[in-house]
Amino acid sequence: MVRTTKHLTALAAVGVLALAACSSDSKSATSTTAGAATTAASTAGSTADTTAVTTAESTADTTADTTTDSSTADTTADTTGDTTADTSSDTSTPATDGAAAPWAVDTSNCSDPAAVSAPITGTLTVGSAMPLSVSPAAAAFAPVKDGFELYFKYANDNNLLPGVTLKPDVQDDQYDATLTPGVVSGLIDSGANIFSGIIGTADNEAVRDTLNSECIPQLLNLSGAPEWGDVANYPWTSGALVPYDIEATIYSHALLKQIGAGGTVGMFTVNSEFGKTFADGFKAAAAKDGLTIVDEQTIEETDSNPPTNQVGALAAKKPAAVVAVPLGAQCPTFLKEMQNAEAATPDWKPIVYQTNTCASRLLISLLAGDAGTGIYTSGNILDPQDPANAANPGVKTFTDAYNAAGLKGDIGTTAVGWTIAEVTTDILIKAQASGTLSRESIINASRNLTVTPSLARPGADYKMNGEADPFPFQTLQVEQWDNAKNAFTLIGDPDTSAES
């Protein structure tokens, strides 16, 4: 492949997870599927799902989860008017007469337009870059790779993409955006057809120009940067996480109910694009909601020391609430410092919200321990460890595969990787059903599709509609961690207010 290497060498760092940072039904023989059940995959691009449940970390409420588990239909009808018949149990809604023409990518500026529309046969390689070593984020996010690879194995074993073998190729960029271009360049040289699930804002930014110039799909970035909605300038790039400004706005609205207008808030954020984007979103929402921010503290993304001074400064202001956006291993160290500060300040017990990128059990429970109890966060996928979800078809298929593979990493984070691969497969199924599986048909399918992942909570559908709706996931539900119960309690209903 002819590659415009100037982008790969010139781009440097500028940058998490929570399908939070987080398909259809579990694609078992007895259920319909988001990626399509084995029979559905061979007949059409739409897919059926018996579970309308989440897209983020772990959740654990015994009330909302089981109601979605019994949903009987996937809304895998694409939003563009795909009328391909499906002889399986697909309940997709067909396009009506007069429906708008589907969004279609312009390939005229691609470096090799012929390659973009060329059929992909035999093996389709899905490349990705994730932090697997060195970085403080590696321990938190390494299980994403396990889930990513596990679902593609499931897809191959069940022939979800007939005639094509899916090959995930995940390489380590150490959560260092200066390394991501080299990783992606190597993957392209090795034959990667598309990319999916690259972790980190700066990491994705570092390769976005190259992948768009070469017209290689950069799907489902594991980052909530709002810039992934710039379809006009970067049509080949899309996000996966609920945009950080939406997450921040949901927290502001929730705090308004808890502490009232004029309530005081302290902020603690990582000094990165991720932290800045979240902070800007929260400050804008807080201003509209009438909340008063009394202090802002930051931590460098490479700093692994306890944030004693920063938390001490927050405690001195005694805000009614604290909104925290640390990264990876910084999540539990922040919670422990908050516990220490509250013990030293008996008259201060703030409500604490922590970004859902910190909501894995590894971070909030195993490493933070009792310090995590009572923390508010958010999510949009089911908790596979909650017994209330055990009978859910999607959860059962996932946990059966997880156990059969002998995996030991945080299962909630593993579910994020599974979900990203599941939705990627759904996109490929739709692209194949268009007549030709190519990079062009893949990006078109990705932006003209609605599908419910098998682990999604109510309302947390993958839904994109060209430039009109460029963000696939925009629903989150506030939840509160109870360490004694080893579970989240869901607060209220999923917030779907940002959905298009």
C-alpha cells in the first residue's frame, strides 16, 4: 500500500475508556444477535437482538437490568433505508418511501481510490493500538484486548461473516501518542484493512490524518473526544465512548438535584486532552446549572504519586461535591487520598463523582477498597458479574466465552473490548450485505446503522446517521458503588437526553 508517511512521522502527542468506557443479542444458537445470528449473518445486513442492555463498564442494579434482558427485538434497522430482506427473526424497520438518501463517503480524495473500493476477501485484519505495558493505564485497559480478541474468535467460530475470517491484530503503544503512528504504520504494512478500538484521545489524533488520507476506516475510538463527530473533515474516523462533554453534563445535572443551585464543586482532573475536554464540558454545564466551582486541581498523566497536595487543597475549600477525572492507576490513589482527607476533616463529606473510565472493579474495588464506597459514576453496559444478569442471553454468551478462554482480567473491562468487536462485526456484516465488502462499504455501513449491543442497557444503542448523528453512543446512567455488595446501584433511569 502506498502510504503518506509524512503524517505518521510528523504527528506527535497531543490524549480513555469507559464504554463509559464501554452488539446485539449474544449470538448463541438459541438467540438472535446484533452481529446477526449465524443464519442472519448469511442473509442480511440487519441483525436481531434479544437484549437491549449497555455499552460501558460494569453496572449492577437488580431492577433495570433484567427488564431489558427480556427485550425481544433488535433495532438493527439501518437508518438509511436498507431494505435487504432477512429470513431470520430480524425485526428491523424497513425504510419508508421518500426516505433520505443514505450518507456515502467521497473517495475522490483518497490516495488510492481503487484500493478503497476493492473487495476484501479471505481474511480481514482489524488493527488496533492499546496500552499493554509501561503506562499506568495498561493495567486498567489490558483486559480490553482480551475481550476484543475473544469476540472475533466467537464471530469466526459462528461464521458471522460468511467466507471471511476476522483477524484482530492489537499492538502496544503504551498509551504514548508518539508511539501510536509507528504502531499503526506497522499494522498497515502487515495488511490491516481497518482499525477499531484504538485507546486514547491523543493516540487517535496522532493517526487520524493518515488514516483519513489513506481512506482506512478508524472505527470506534475508545475515547470520548467530541472531535470524533467532525464527519465533514474526518469521514473515516468515529468514536465509541459517550462524548466527555455529555458525561460531564449528566454529572452536572445530577449534582444540581443533589446539592441545589449555588452548590459548590471542586474539580480534580488529569492534565491531558481527555482531562481538559471533560473539565471544559463540566464547567460549561455547571455554569448553566448554577453550580459554583470553588477549586480546580490537576495531575500529570504520567504521575503515579498519591495526589496528597491536590486533595488537601480541595479539602481546604470544603466543596459540597468533587468531580474527579484521573487516569488509570490514579483513580484508586485519588479515592484513597479523599478517604484520608475526609478522615482529617470530620465536617467534610462531599458527594464524589468520578469519570466512568475509573469504574472497573480493578480500580474502584480491588485497588481502592473501602475508599470507593459511595462514589458516583456512570455506565451503559450490563455488569457481567451481577447475579441478576446471569440469565441474560448476551451476558451468558459473553461469560461462557470468557470462562472457556480461561481469562482472569477484570471482566467488566473485558466486556468493553467484547462490545467494540461485536459492533465492529455488525458493521462488517452490513457492509458485506451491501454486495461488496470493502473499506468504502465498511465506512458507509458504520455511519448508516442502528444496532443494540448484547450487553447494552436500555437506550444505549449504537446509532449513527451520517453527519446528522455522528456519535454512536450518547446514553449513560448514573450509578453508585457499594463495595460491601461488590456492585453498582443504578440511580434513576438512563439519561438519553443527548440522543439525536
